[in-house]
Amino acid sequence: MAWNEPGNNNQDPWGKKPQNNNNDIDDMIKKAGEKISGIFGGGKGGKGSSGKGGSSAGIIIGLLIVVAVYLFKSAYTVDEKEQAIVLTFGEHTRTDTAGLHFAFAPVQQVYVVDVESIKDIEIEGLMLTQDDNVATVKVKVQYRVGDAMDFQFNVEDPVETLKHATEAALRQVIGHTDLRDARTDGKQLVRTNVAKELKSIMETYQTGIEVFRVNLIGNVDVPPSVKPAFDDAIKAEEDQQAYKNQGKAYRSKQIPLAEGDAQRAIQKANAYKAQVTEKAHGEVARFKELLPEYNAAPEVTRKRLYLETIEQVLSRTSKVMLDTDGGNNMTYIPLDKIMQRSKSTTSESNNNNQ
């Protein structure tokens, strides 16, 4: 027959009677009371009312001990940099700060959160820039818990959420920045924009985390596998810029020279224009003066003009050719030689006189 069927004397297969769990606590309290009664002079051998009084006193003392142990287990301390969130039947009832406090289990639960320590995380990844280059970016984010309730209950894993939000903010900023700017002058602007974007995302999620600082670790650079080709491209761009600067410098030098030459040519042309104009005006005035003389004696005036013109022409030449009418011979007069001989004769006579 089965061990728990009627008539088996309630024996289990191992020959033991089942224990009454409801009396365990009473037995424990009774034994504790008996021990304490023994300490204070009570005993099991007492008769009559004295035995019952010792048993009651032991029970009371045992209860007091259990209460003291319970209170001791319910006490907890909160450090200065921590806050303790206390839930009563699952509802937030208070937030304890530094000091000694009590929470009575299982009615109350306590969650201690560090709200002062500054912690940090690092995020690194390959990201696409605005000018379609691949860049390796690494940042460090420093943070602390700003709201213990949000940190403990709003998000399942606030720190992991911070990591994902940091990566999203970083990709957003790098995706709107050229690689050259991110590597050089725009590095500080990248850091500022990432911090601003990250704080905005974390406020939306309400994780209770407060972001203090975002720092770029190292330089924003291309992956090592493509760095040689990228360096060649950068050098070509730098050479191009250098040639452009040389061209601009040459242009800046030549344009003033050309403008100066043009200005001198304009001034020379204006002077020539003024000279020719004045000469023309003089010729007109001279001919106006000759006109009455020509009208009075045309033949004499023509002859005089002819002789004056011949005089002007011959005064600027050193050789004269004469052709006589009706003859085949042409006479050559070397005026330059005659003048040289005249000068030499004059100088010799002067020397002799001295």
C-alpha cells in the first residue's frame, strides 16, 4: 500500500513522520525561551505556576529577539554619493539620502543608486562623411546619474542606451561634415555638435543620465587599409592649392605692372595728342598769317615757301645730289666731309695761334 494511504500510520517511505511546518517558528521561539529561562534560573523541572510563568517569559523574550533580528536585517545605510529608492508594495514612497534608514521586507524594496560618481564610456566605429569618405572615429563620453528614478525604472539598460545614442549622434554629425574639416580645423566643432546632439537624444529617452563631456580620442582619420591612397590624394590637393597660390601671387604681381605700363602708354599718347594738336593749331595760325601775303603776291610767296622748305630739308642731311637740266651727269656734294675739314682746319689754326 502507498505510504500516505489510511492505515499506514502516516509513515513516509523512509520511516519518518511528516513535520508540521506551522509549528516550526513556535518550536524555535519556545526553545529560545527555554534557553533564556535557563540562563535566568528557570528550568523544565519547575512545577505548578512557576513552570508556566517561565515558559511565557521565554516566549516573550524569544519574540523580542526575533523582532530585534528583523529590525537589524531591515536597517541599511546610504552613502553620501548615493540615493536609495524605496518601494512599498511596488509603489515609490520615498527616496532616502545619506544616513541610516529602515525598509521592512517583503513589504518594501530598496534600490541604491550612485548619483555622484563620474563614469565614462568609449565608442569607436567606421562612419561615412559628407564628402563620401570613410573615417574612423572614437569618442569618450563622461556622465553621471542625474535622476535616480528614471535611471532605475524608465529604461531597461540606461548605459547601453547611452552607448547607442552616442553612436547615433556621432554618425549624424560626421555624416554632415567633410573629412578634411573633421581632421583639421573642424575637430572642435564636431565635438560640440556631438555633445549637443547626444544631450538632445538622452532627454528624449529620459534615462536619468546626465552627460558632462564628450571628447574625441585621437584624430578623425581614414582606415589603415586606404590611408596610403588617401595621403596621396591629400598631397595632390595640397600641390594643387600651392599652384593656385603661386598663380594668384604671380597675378597680383603682374597686374600692377601691366596697369602701370598701360597708364604710362595712355599718358604718352595723351602727350603726343596734345603735341600734334598744338602743332596743327600752330600750322593753321601760320597759314592764316600767310594767306594775306599770298593773296598780295602769290608768286613771291610760293617761292619763299619753297626755299624755306628746302632749307629745312637740307639742314637735316649731310649729302646733296645735284641734277642739272639737259645734262647726263649728277653732281655729288659731300657736305659732311666739307664740314669735318672745316672743323679740323679751324682747330689747327687755333692751335698754331696758341
